[in-house]
Amino acid sequence: MTGDTPRPDAPPPGDASGSAAPHAAPDATAPQDGHGGHGLANKGKLGLIVGAIGVVFGDIGTSPLYAMREALSHSRSGGEAELAVLGTVSLVFWALILVVTLKYVVFLMRADNKGEGGSLALMALAQHAIGKRSALVFFLGICGAAMFYGDGVLTPAVSVLSAVEGLGQAPGIGRSLMPFVVPIAAGILVSLFMVQSRGTASMARAFGPITTVWFLILASLGVFHIFDDVSILRALSPHYGVMFLIDNGVLGFILLGSVFLAVTGAEALYTDMGHFGKAPIRAGWLWFVLPCLMLNYLGQGALVLSDRSAAANPFWEMIPQPIYWPVLIMATLATIIASQAVITGAFSLTQQAVQLGLLPRISILQTSETQAGQIYIPAINGIMLVGVLLLLVMFPTSSQLASAYGVSVTGAMLVDSLLAWFIVRRLWKWSLPLSIAAITPFLIIDLAFFGSNLLKVPDGAWAPLLMGAGIVLIMWTWVRGTQILTAKTRRDSLPLSDLIEMLSARPPHRTAGTAIFLTSDPGVAPVALMHNLKHNKVLHEKNIILTVKTVDRPRVRDDKRIEIEPINDDFKRVVLSYGFMEQPNVPKALGLCRKQGLKFDIMSTSFFLGRRSVVPSATQGMPLWQDRLYIFLMRNAANPTDFFHIPPGRVVELGTQVSV
């Protein structure tokens, strides 16, 4: 996937069958040895659990700020009836058990791709299990990625705004601060996005301890208020949840969308699996996070049972006045941490999507010399900041944002369940009845939540759907355009074997040194080689046909990185393999060639890149508007010299014009 394709030379999209985990851990916790969570093992299990609490559970840990309020406000009684309170707490509890604990912690965390999780890693695993490229699996994968980007924009907006809204409930001065809530939230978010370019290692070290304290605060507030009405413990029975849904009739189905807010962030349990390992995440959830969350929800329920007016904003009403400001500060810090995890995850997902050919090359900057997980993508950072600020303008309260929030997350969870079917049937080889029995309950739950959130389209759920559709369109356009261009290139190109025969029959003028020709198709003569022969009429002493490809695994070991195939005395074919969670570095990889007997000095080597100038065609390929979108994406792709870390002074670019 290099050289004379229009990016130039990311691999043809179909060549890679996997992708990266959507929610990546913030930088300080990123693995440093290239082997997922195992690189952190020396920190000890307790350290891994604390790290996971700071990264994996940051999103779900901010749900108590608004989930209970939204569910109560959408009930028929507005939260005034006892059944509404008991039913809401019951539905929240069983959603946490069924969706988070059973689906993700018990079931899906078994389906890992070399230790990595997430919708795109699951897509790669499903493709591998099927044994061939599947259009359905591929489409599900890009839909899951698109839904994550929607989640990545909504999470910072709704989390930070819900915390800052606590100013409006502040004792004595709350009413006077209300006009400043949105500007303050916008200021915090702008500051958060602006510091991304500097790296987040120093901040990330504090994520775990701060979030751990936050969960302890949630649990303490819950215990403090459970005694307001201990009968709230009845809500642990599913009976009240079922009766609540029946009592609300059709409205009960809509209520599920609000209840789902309590489990947003559950997919992070799976997607961040590679950063911490299964055991620390499972232990952190079962023994710490789940109890803390449930104690808080029970406390909110007990408070509302004892004081029905608290239903308007139960979380902020449960905070005693003497500690209101410290809790408000901690809530704001917790939401910033949750936002940081999603932003870093968007950077990680973009890097992996580029590797897999789902997006054009984008400038990816390292913010640390020692930790590969610390990356910064200016384009994505800017787009997300604009998106977040637009959401704050369009939906200036967390209640309005909450209506838009659930669709992207439920969509991603539905994709996980659908992809899990291929794993169960093809990889684990379960029988058809057993596979149906395992997947169907999760599909029913996901469809119920997704359907209930779709009913909120008029209230704001259109926003993530629109964002997701736009991202799917961009990915599909890039994939399809690259496939068309690759096929046209193959038709118009000369097979490499034929060219070598022609050169043997009529040897050109030879020049000393080594030439490396980057190409995405090692079977045909690279465009740059053909132009060099045609215009310069020379052939280097040594010639390497180099292809960089992405495999359907997260990482490739150094001893498996390089494949060298001698063609004749003048030509060698070299294939560099990278996992979908790695960033290509061609000079570093070529340094490994010495171990296989291929020696050359990188500073006396010339790299030849083929650059194509693409023009739209109304008579072939995609519709004209889609051709223009593809050309726009291609022209704004990052320079391949920077993307592959090739010394700029050693690069020669030769171009041609192609119509699509």
C-alpha cells in the first residue's frame, strides 16, 4: 500500500480486513512495548485497575449527572409517582447488568483480536473468521467507526455541560450564574482541545486517581441518601422495571432511550481491552465501578422518594451544601477526563482507519519520544472542536444534548452484536441453535435501545445520525474511488515481469546507487519506475520494489515485518507489514533488512514516488459529485514523505494524470 496509488500508496482498501479499537486509552496509559496491556503488567494489577478506572470508566462514570434526571422527566408522571422512581432505578440496574456486565464483561471480552477490542477490531476478526472479504462485515465496520466519531463529538459536549450546569444549582448564587453556564463549558472545551498538541502524559498520570476519588464520591453520596427511604432497595427487582414500562404504555418504549444514558460508555470496556487487559477491567467493573454507580442511583432514587421536588435534578440535589463546591469541581474534572479519553480515542481510530485504507492519509504527529500511543492529529482535533461548539450552540442544555446522545452509542453497540455473530459461528464454531441463543437476547436489547433513541430524532438525535452518515459517505467514497483507480492502474500498467524481460533484452544506461520504488501493487511496474526509464533513460544499479501493507492484526513483530523476494540481479521485491494499530516508518523497517542480507545506506538511496493527478469523469466510475469528493480528499491527503517518515532529501516524485 504505497507508492503509485493516488494517496499515494496507502493499500487498496480491500487489502486490509481489520481496523483499530475506537476508544483508545489516553497517552500515559498506552502500552509501551507494542503488545497491548501486557506492557503494563509490571505496574501491578492494582495499578492497572486504577488506570482502567481513569480511562475505561470515565464516560460511564459521568452518567449519574443526568441519566436519572432524564429518565424521570420523560415518565408519564414526571417522576412524581413512586412507581416511576422505583421503575427507573430498576431499569438502570438491569441495564447495567445485562448490557455492561453480561454482554461486554462476560461475553464480548472473550472475542479479542490479539488482545485488542472494539468495533473495528471485531470487524477484522470477523473478516479473518470468514476467510474472505465480506461487504456486509466491511459495511458494519465503517458504520461502527462512524458512530464512534459521533460519540466522540457528543461526549465532551454533554459531559462537560452537565457538570458546569451544577453552577446553576449552587447554594445562594446559582440563579445568577445560569447565563454563564454555556460560555464556561465552551471555554473549558476549547482549552481541552488546545492542549492536545502538547501531549497529555502529565495529565493522564492523574486520570486514574482522580476518577477513583470521583467514584468514591458517587458511592458516598448514594450511601448518605439511601437512608432517606430504604424502600428504594425494592428497585433491585426487575418487577418494578417491567411494571413501570407497562404503566407508561408507548411512552415506556421512549423511556428506554433515557434509561440507556446510564450505560453510555459501556463499549469502552471492550474497546480499551488491549490497553489494560481483561482481568483489570473486569475486576474494576465488578468490584468497584458497578457498586459505586448503583449506590449512587439508589441514593438518587431514595432522595426523590422522600422529596418529589428533587426529581428535577436529583444528582445536584443530593449534595450537602458544605461540600457542594468540592463535588462540583470533581465532577468537572471527571467530565474533562471522560472527554480526553474520547478525544484520544478519535485520534487512535483515525490512525487505524488511515492504515486500513478507510480514510486518506492524514498528518499524524507524535507528542512523545518514548510512548507510541501519544499521537496528535491536527485535522481531527480541529473538526471535533468545531463540532462540539456547534452542538453547544444548537443544544445549549444537557437535557437537549442527552436526546441526541444515545443514538451513536446504541448504534455502535448494535454493530458489536451483529459482528459477534460471525465470531460465534465461524471462529468459535458454535452450533446454529447455540449461536442464535447467545446472540438473539443481545440483539433484542440493542434493537430496543436503538429504536427508542431513534424516536428522539426530532429532538436532536438527527445530529449524530447526520454526522455518522457523512463519515460513512466519506469512507465509502475513498474506498470505492481507490478501488476504481487501482483497477484502472492495473489495466493500464505493464506487468513487472514483462518489464524486466524488456530491460534484459535492451539494457538501459545504468547508474550507481539504490532506487526504491513505492507501489501498492508489487505485481506491476510502478509508475515512477516507468517514468524514470522513459524520461531519464536510466536504471539504478540496485532496484527495490517496495510495498507497505496492513494486516488484519493489531501489531506485527519485527521478525515478521519484512519479506524479501529476489527477482533477478537488478530487482528485489520487499513487502513491509504493519498492524492496523501501528504507524509506518519505512527507514526504520528497512534497517531490519540487514538481518536478511539486504544492505544499503538509507542516505545514499533514492525513493521514487508515483503521484497521480486525478480528474473526474462523467462517463465512468462513481457519480460526478462523488468523483469530485474523492479528488478533494486525495488532494488534501498528507504528503507520503512525511507519512512514511522518508528523508525528504531522498525523495523523487513523478506524476501522471488519470480519470476516474
